[in-house]
Amino acid sequence: MSTFIPPPLPSDDKRWKIVNGTMRKNGFARNALIETLHTVQSSFGYLDDDAITFVARSLRVPLSQAYGVVTFYHYFSLKPPGKHTLTVCAGTACYIKGADKLIAAAEKRLGIGQGQTTSDGKISLMVARCVGACSRAPVALSDGEVAGEMTGDLMLEQLERWAVE
Amino acid sequence: MTIEELEQIAKSVSQENAKYDFEVNVCMDLACASQGAEKLRDALVKSAEAAGKSVLIRRTGCMGPCSSGPLVRVDPDDVLYKRVNAGNAEAIVGSLGGEPVPELQCDLSEHFEKQVRVVLENAGHIDPEKIDDYISRDGYKALLTALTEMTPNGVIHRITESGLRGRGGGGYPTGLKWGTVAKAGGDMKYVVCNGDEGDPGAFMDRSVMEGDPHRVIEGMALAAYAVGASKGFVYVRAEYPVAVARLTTGIREARRRGLLGNAICGTTFNFDIEIRLGAGAFVCGEETALLASIEGKRGTPKPRPPYPAVSGLFGKPTLINNVETYANIAPIVRNGGKWFASMGSDRSKGTKVFALTGKITHTGLVEVPMGIKLREIIEVIGGGVPGGHTFKAVQTGGPSGGCIPAEMLDLGVSYDALMKVGSIMGSGGMIVMDDTSCMVNVARFFVEFCMSESCGKCIPCRAGTAQMHTLLTRICLGKGTMEDLDLLVDLCGTIKETSLCGLGMTAPNPVLSTLKYFKNEYIEHIVNKRCPAGVCNIEAAVPAVPVEVLA
């Protein structure tokens, strides 16, 4: 039986070493697939075909299965995020307090749907399933920063600031 | 680590704390932190230095009444301040040793009076990143006592005696589950903590993991000792980065102190914990789906039996409990099963943490004894509905639960009572709705959630939720017919009875409960083409949250 030799790193980008580190820590076990994909996404911001192929080959998981996992979980993204990300929480408490109106207003202002990025690559609009800050509903996250009791005006102001940057 | 060493640590912490004249605790939970609690803490440190006072400034987990945040509690006087910002730091430090600052004082005695704190006993009192703080409040005492003085069966007996039931929502007797795993054969067993708090509108588990991580670790270690497991996994949502960080620190500290690892407390008991990140799939709250996800696969549920207790993670016997269940274990082992069973109602013992949100004055985390009336939670603890609006319904159990109308507010909160009225206990989200909430729209919101979260494995759930969504959208747009209602009821029955896992089986609950208690609102939409709450945009006919239907 020949010993398994993992494929070489896709490029000399240092971030691949971080990805490889996660796999090594887990002994290149197949069950480390999700953990490794998390590392790729936190290092690169998203998962592209090269990354998925590299991880699948390294862990000896069929490419179809790796792709299946990536598309099954909402957290993984196949597209690079914009420079800034506005995330509107659409959990129950936020919804009751008008999150749907916030989402509609942001969509109208940016001219994109949820999960999309403006054509200039500046702003991504995401909708979260609940960030657990329900007591301050409705909540929006500007680049991950939680802001509670969000109003349409406050949100549009933030979008304007990003747009003129 | 021995019990004597543990007591030594507790003693040195209290000696250290006694050096200070005052303690100022700053809540650093998400709600307070997002309103500048970090800046406030820095300002307090600076002010204390400038004033030359000896003050211990501590960052703590969630204190409870989030709507009054950022919160600060001054000890030993036990004065609570609300809506504090960095600019108030000087006034607070100046008041130490004298009269409290009147304009910041927070009088929530009614809010706290009815609460009983077991799971949240340390919340607001310890620094979550300091294991010694936890130890100073009897932390890890239960684990070491159990390891040295109790048999595994003794621990299980104590949990059975307490009457504790699963806090993830199912309500399965915890002692019974532990007993099954303990009896299962095999040399390798796992203990898994379900921290995949997916219910939108619930954040109890997040607060416990962030505010008191060692409580979860100790509960898991006790469980592992009782069932004979040597390896544990905590499955946490990736959306909770702070919880992940706190647990990581907690596990590292516990290892350093010899409370995790090999030969814990000089016994033959070995146990260690690893963290696994979720990736945003609600269905992973279901136990078999969660295990698949830990194994690195798509989170799709499997038919049971075999139950995870017999064949779970990697095919080995596995114990799965929710964060809050584990958080109850240490106090039960420490104080005895009878103590726990003395709280709560007939078949639901102990306390329950609820995340009180929506149209209510005091939003936040509350812990109440089981059996307490919903009215007391909403009107007394929660302070009622603000803004002159009237209470319409309270939603429990998230997308698997139902809406309970005003006439049923005198219901005592227990697993069985909530089930009887068509809702469920769930993990503990409690969302209050007033006259500005449309119940048809709320039902549609939950069905839309279940539709997009359905894993797609079984047809009743995958196609059924999509059909329910179509019908509800039609009604919301004023294009529904009375026949649609009959069809909806029929469809709900089919989905309930034929779905594979809990997600599908409970997905119709929000529809059935609103149809039962608020049928007039459905009829109003259909017959008179108007939305009584003014939420549904019947004219424009644009769905509020457009989604792709993948049936």
C-alpha cells in the first residue's frame, strides 16, 4: 500500500499554509472538511474552484461531496465579498420590528438583491438568519459591527458613506 | 488538581478581590458591547486611576435586561446602572463610597424578583475568560466531587432524581438518555454539546457560552464521566464568533489546570473537548444532522432508530445535549437532585432561560421557575407591551413552535402545557407580538424560514413547505380563497405525519396555531382583502422576502 501524498499548495500565497495547517492539525482526516473550508473562507473571504479542488484532493474527499458541502451550508460563499458588507438580520424579533422594510430599502438603494454585490465591487448585501442580538432588534451589521435599533435612514446613511469612499 | 487545590484557588481569588474597596462590573454581552461597553470600561479604568480609588473593574457576561444596556453593576452595594456611556464613567467612580448616581439608577426590582437563577447564577458576576473567577463561585467542585466520591451511576441517579429534561426543546428526560448511553457497549463513546442555536429570536445558549463557558465544559465533563466517554465535541454556530473564542479560551484554561485531559484529579478519568463550527444550517440543530456535520458531511438527518445513544458520531454511542442542559448539570450534582426537583411544576422541573424579545418593554434574558404563568413573564418581568399597543400573541419555540393568544396568558409554562396549546417549549425564544403584527404574515415568515432551511432529503418537508409558502403568500396578497385554508390544514397534517425529522414534523406548527387562534385574520385577508394589522401590502402584491423555490 502506497502512502498518500497530499497535493502541492496551489500557489506560494502564504494563506495556503494556514489552510494546510488546519488539515495537518486534523491528520488530513476526511471529517476535517468543514473545518478546512472555514479556514479557507476566513483566509480568502470566499471559496473558489481551485480552493475546493485543493481541499478535496488533500482530504481524499470526492470533489462532488466537497462541492455538495460548500453549497449546502449558507455560511460558505462561492463569490468574493464586496469591499464592505451590510448584513441585515432577518431573525424573528428583527422581522417583527420591520427588518423586511430595511432589506427592501437597501435593495432599492443598491440596485441588487440579497446575497449580491454591487457591480463596482464596493458593497455586498447579506441577510442573516439571526445574530442573537434580538434584544436590540432590528439589527444590521456594517462590516460585522453590530448596530441595533436600526432605522432606514441610519442604514442608508451608512451606504452613502461607503458609496462615496 | 484536587479539591483542596480548588479551594485554595477560590480562597486566593477572594483575597485578591478583597484588596479592592469596590467592584464595578461592566456587561460585555453583544447587546451592551454594540453600544460601547468596551469604551465605557476603558473610561472607568481611567477615571478610577485618576480618582485614586481602589476599584476592581470586571468585564462580565449578560446581566439580563439588555434593553437597558449598557449595564453596570457596582458591588458591594449592588447598584445597577442603565444606559451608561463612557461619559458617565467619572460620575460613577465619583459616587463610589457615597450616594449612587440618581439619573443612571436602574430600578428593575419587579423584573428580577420573579426570577430564579440557576443556569445564569454566574452571569454578571464573573469574567468569562478567567477560570479562577468560575472556580471562586464553586466552579468545578461538582466535577471533582463526582470523580472522587461518586460512581458514574451515582451521577446518573442524581440527574434522574432531579427530573431535568432536555432544554433544547424536545424535553426528553436527561437521566434516561444518560442511562441509555452508559449502558451502550464499546470502548469509545462521545459526548456532544449542541450549541447550534438556530432558532431565530433565541440567544440563551449564546449568552451562556459567552458569559459562563466553564459551566458548559464542567457539565460535559460530568456527563462524560457518567456515561463513560473520553472525547467531547461542542458544535457552535459560526455566527457566534465570541462564543467560539470564549469556549476556546475556556478549554485551554481547563486543560492547563488539569480539569480536562488525562487522569483528571488523579483518577483514571480522561476527557478532552474539541470545538466544531457550524456553517449556517438550521437543520443541524437536529441531532443526527448535527453528527453528520461534525463528521464533515452535509447536515442531513437520518432515520432513527438507531438512536445516537447506540450508534452516533462515527458509529459510536453518543450523548447529545443542549448547552442549557449541560449548564444545569453542575448545580444539580453540587446541590442534589431533590433541590432541583423542588423547583418548577409537576412534570417540568427546575428553571428555564428565555430570550424575551419583540414588542416588549424589557427585552433580554430571563430565567424563571417552570410553571410560572406566561402573564407574569410578559407583564411583570417583561414590563408589558410598550407604546400604548395591545398584546396580541407570544411566539415560543421558533419555527417549530406556535403563537399563543392573549386569552391563554394564564397558562403555566411547562413542556406539556405548551404542547397542549399547539406550541412547544423550544429552546427558549419568546417573541411578543402586538396589534401591529399580522399573524398570517408571521406564519408565512416561519414557513419561508423552514422552506429555505429544509435539507431536501425527504419530500414532505422539501415540497410541502414550498406549497405551504405559496398558499400563505397568496393569502397575504389578498388572492387566497376559503378552499386554500382547507388545503393548508390538509397539507399541514401530511407534512407533520410523514416528514423524516423534527424540522418537517414541526414546520406546520406556526400555521396551525395561527389558524386555530387567529382564523379571523386569515378570513379578513381572503374575504375583505385587507390586512387588519396593516402589514401585508395587498395592493402592491410584492412578497416581502423573495426567495427561490427549489421544490
